[in-house]
Amino acid sequence: MRIAIAGILNIAILKNSLGGTESFTYHLTESLYNRKHDVTLFADSDSQTSARLVSLCSEKEIKGVLESGIEARFLYHLLQTKEIAKRSSEFDVVHNNYYDSFFFTPFVDWFDCPTITTVHNDFWQFKHMKKFFMNTYRPGKDIYVFVSENARKLAGNPVGSVAIHNGIDVSSYTFKSIPNGSYLFWLSRISPNKGPKEAVETALKTKKKLVLSAPPCPAGHRDYFDKYVGNLLSESIRFIGPLSSEEKISHYANAKAFIFPIQWEEPFGLVMVEAMACGTPVVTFARGSVPEVIKDGETGFIVNPSSKDIRGSFIVKKTGIEGLCEAVEKIYSMPKDEYMQMRRNCRTHVEKNFTVERMVDDYEKVYRNILKG
């Protein structure tokens, strides 16, 4: 098949991309190319790919415009969308992987071929957005792919939509049956939605060491970070900033548990899969995709967010921070053989359900189906 991949422009698409959307786009493109499809990646000029790369700008150029105070993402993504549309007759299908889908989907009428949009964010929860996007939908020619069944459900199960879980290159993740460290690990971006405050609170209450990693804090969340993380740092609570791909994997593999107390309906949460690939069990709230990703009691523990927000009947009966604390204590108090078995469960679970190969198989089926109308 002749496939065009529309990639985001404000961050380069790299093999070792730390962001979930960029990593997804890289591995999807490489896998399709290796399966002998004719693949063209539209992304910034700093991107890496074995496929054909078409670039309208560089990451540096966009960042330079942003530093001048002008929001450049809309302009450049719209220009790229226009360019792909102009060339759409060259492709059998165009696969949109913008994080902000509204830079692409309102313009599908421009395209001479079917389009697929992977919905990487949560904009569908807003009713006006649902109406807006479905008004641009072309039955039989456009498909929305959600990264979890929960995300699809929150969107109202749009006509012509499917759910496909993300996948990772499992061979790139080091598995350890026994970690070198005894710390809790949290990795994401600094945002109240991602729960760094709750991770710190849980570590303090359980008196466990905690390592937090994130890119530079956005200006809008600086006060939040200072109050709930920065002012509480110590020898036991450490913030280490951004990590390289190798450093990230090492911290996953050597952690006693990965703590991910999300405060929103996480569409997928690739960090949970990455942690499990290294053998590290996950402690997290039962929001978003979590019940689809974590096997309660086998690859970690799922905790109901509060007594007023019960999502399921899980092993840990306490809720909120108290539930997170109970889950953490369960992991730390496990006999060695049981804990080693949980780590093996984590790796096996990822190998069976969250590989790039499985993900690409599913996308190829979508491509074939949409070409059949």
C-alpha cells in the first residue's frame, strides 16, 4: 500500500523519542516500511526514518517562532495538512498522527483518498468537539482510531471508529527479575493530570524513596510544581529532570514499583507499558485506560480514585491516597518469589498484548478495510 503518515511538527520523530505520540509515529512508520509498504512520513526535517521524509520546516524553526511569542503549531501543521492533501492522489491512505487532531481532521474534504486519524488526546470528551469532528467525517472514507476502548466510549463510540492499543518495541526494554533499587518511580510531564503531587504524598506516607522524572516544567504549572513537588524534595524524594532513553529504561528496570496516580481519563498511558516491559509492577488509579492495561494483582494494583468514584472491584479496597499506600505496601511486603513472579507477569503481559507487531497488524487491517469502503 502507498501510505502517508502525518507526523507532529513541533517535536522531531526519533527512534528514542521520549514522548508517546512521537514514539508511536516512529515505530509505526518503520514497521510499515519494513513490511514493504511504500511509506512517506511528513514531519520536521530533524526526524529520523527509513521511509521517504517530506519536511516543510525544522524543529528549530518552529521553536524559534514560538520563542518570539507567536503560536506556530497551527500555522505549520495546517501548511503540512495542505501539502499532504495536494499530494493525496499519490497515496492509498493517509494516516494522521497529530497530537492535536484539529490541525487535520476538519480538512479531510481536501483529500482524494481515505484518511485514518489516531486520537492521541482526550478532546472527544467535549461535546462541541464531538459535533465539530463528526461534521467533517466522510462515511466509508474516514476512520477514527482511539488508543483504548475507554477513550472510544467517552467519545460516544463514533460511527466508523475502532480502538487499537499502542505498542512498544519490547526488545528495547531491559527486563530485570530483581531490581537494583528499592524506590518508587514516577515519569511523565509536569501536570496535575499526571499525579506527581499524589506520588509524592504516597511516598511520604509510606516512607518510601521516590524518584520523579519529567521534561522542563511548563510555565503554567510552575507554581503547582514548586508547591507540591519542589518544596518537598529531599534525599528520599528526588526530582531528576528529563532522562535519555537509556536512562529511562534503567530507572524503570531498577524501581521497586512504578507509581502513576493519574487525575484524568488517560487515553492510554504508554509509560505503564514501558514499566511493565522492564518487569516493574504499576500502582495506579482506575481511570482512563488503566483497567485495559494493568492486570490487577498480577502486574500491579489498581486503586479506585475515591469512595465516591468506584470504577471496579479491585484487590485493594481502600481508595484514594490510602489505597495507593496500601498497594505500595503490598508490593514492598511481598515474599521474594511472589514479587519475582509479578515482575515476570509484567513482561509476559506486554509481550502478549502491547508489541509494535500486534499494533501494526491491527492498523494494516484498518487500512485494508477502509480501502474496501
